[in-house]
Amino acid sequence: GMSSSQVLRAGAALVCLSALAVYFGSQSSYVSSTIRTTPSVRRVRCAAAQEFDSSSRRTAVIGLMFGLGQAAAKQAKATFASDSKISMGAASTGGERAVAAQSGIATRGVILDYSDFSGKDLAGVSFQQSIVRKTNFRKADLSGASFFDADVFGSDFSGAKLEGTNFESANLEKANLEGAIITEAYISGTTVLKDLNIKDSDWTDTFIRKDQLKYLCSIAEGTNPETGVSTRESLNC
């Protein structure tokens, strides 16, 4: 019978053949193998047909080794393209709506700092747990959108529609809410309300905790140009 070393050599030859067959696919007819055993020294050899010189064989092996890497690169490129649509404000579920609701492309749990969504229809879109700092939402429709546990530090919501928008546990520090309509919105005790601009904003029917309300009333002024409701009145200051 064959010794253990000869068995190993035979196994290696079969692996080599399998690798070449997988790599060349339909061109596997070009690949031939020669398994030769001599009486004195039993040898197993795997070879490509004469059409392939040594350089071609090296190229084939390298291509096989990096095949998975190339596939991963293509996937990464596709993912980057999808995310780019969002960062450019082009993500949509229909019309101008953001992709999150139907396509599953993330506006949720992603980084969208410095994006420009001004004037966009983003009603019902989830930015939950996303980092959306210093982003332009000026005059955007964010009715029913969710910023639950999101970081919108320094973002511009001036003139935006925030009717029924969820800001629970969100960081709104330094956000610009001037002229925004924030009616029936969700603000929790863990929502960060600090250094805000709320001039001319309308907070009608939005429940706000006492300590947060005290802060908002201390800076409230003006009247919302669209609803005609004064900011202080909307907050019941």
C-alpha cells in the first residue's frame, strides 16, 4: 500500500486540481492532470495543459486566492454607493422621501453629519440612533420622523415641520428650531435641550417635562409665521 507521505501528496494533487477547476469554470477543459506513480518512488503531479505557461498558472493561483477579496470589494463599493445617495440627500421611498421606510438603506444607525436635507420630504423616516450633527433640515417635512436616541447636535431645523416627530433621548444641543412647527412631538426627560434657538417656533400639544419647560420658556419669543401661534403661548409659559 501507499505510505502516509504518499497519501498526503495524492491529496495535495487533488486539492490543486479542484482549485484550478473552480477558478477556470467553463474553461476547465483546458486543465489536465497527470497522476503518475513509479515503482521506486511514487509521485503525484498536478499540471495544467500546455496552453498555459508557468506565468499563466501563477496568475490563476493568485486570482483564486484573491477571488473572495475581489467579491468583498465589489460588495463594499455597492454599499458605499447606497450610503452616498443618503449623504447627498437623494435617498427616497417615493418622491423625495428617505429610503429607510421601504428599501432598508440606512438612515437609521448611521453617520450623516453635515448632510443637506433642506426642503426634502422626509415624513415618517427613521433617523433612530443616527449621528446627524450639523445637518441642514431647513424647511424639510419631518412629520412623524424618528430621531430617537439620535445626535443632531448643531443641526438646522429652521422652518421645518416636526409634527409628531420623535425626539426621545435625542441630543438637540445647539439645534436651530427657529420658525419650526413642533406640534404633538415627543420629547422625553432624557432629550438634551441646551443652547437652542426656538424663536418663532410652535410647540402646541408637545408634552415637556417641568425642568425642560422652564428652560424653553426662558428663551421663548416670537410668533410662528405659518400657524400664527406665539412660542410662549404654545409652551404654556
